[in-house]
Amino acid sequence: MLSNRRIQELELVMEFEKVEECFKEVSSWIENVGRKGLKEMINLDDSLEMLLQTQKQFREFDLVASEYCKRGQEALKKMDRWEDFSSVDVHPHKVKLQTYREQLEEFCTQLDESRHRLCETVRLYEFFDKVRGGVCCRNGGRGG
């Protein structure tokens, strides 16, 4: 039984090394591109026109970012079996795995929040634009 368990642990270490390339690629993209892209979405512009432009740019970024999130999540899913192992050989890999998981979850959550905030801001600006247009029309075009 111990021998079988040891073989399984060694197989997991080898599997981790294969999947780790994916983690490194996703992690590197998050740190070098993803976080910067999200920071650009913090300050939203004051006009609906500029906000719609930002939303268009964000959608392009979001497609790429969502793909990296998906790839990272699929790689993590392959490593789910690690939870059952606790040997000294496996421990350093479990720590790395947890670090990747936390980084990915944090980024994906921030991506979702940015997407939601941008969408809600656009809807709010569109609403205010309609209200402002309605007030101008009722006042005979004299402004509001």
C-alpha cells in the first residue's frame, strides 16, 4: 500500500510539472497584462461617449482575460487529486498550487467586479442621458 501511494505521489509530482507551465503562463499574463488592464478600468470617464469607448475596449480585454481564467481553472481542476496527499515531497507543490489558486481566484473576482461596475456605470449614464434629454425637451430646449 505504501509503495502504491508513493508511486501515486511521484506521478502527481510529474503531472504537476507538466501543468505548471500552464500555471506559469497564466500567472505571468495576470501579473504583466491582466492587473494593468484592470487598473485602467478604475477611473471611468465623465461622458457617456468615452464610457462606451472604454466599455468596448474592456470587452476586448475581457475576452482574453476570461480565456486565461478558464485555462487556469482547468489546470487547477487537473490538480484536485492533490488534496488527498500530504507527504514531504508533495508539500512544496501543494504550496505553489495554493499560490496559483489564490492569484487566479483574486484576478477572476476582480475581473467580474470590473465587468459589473462598468456595465452598471454605462447603464446609469444612459439613464441620466435620457432624463437630461427629457428635461430639455419639456423645457422647450432651454436646458435643464
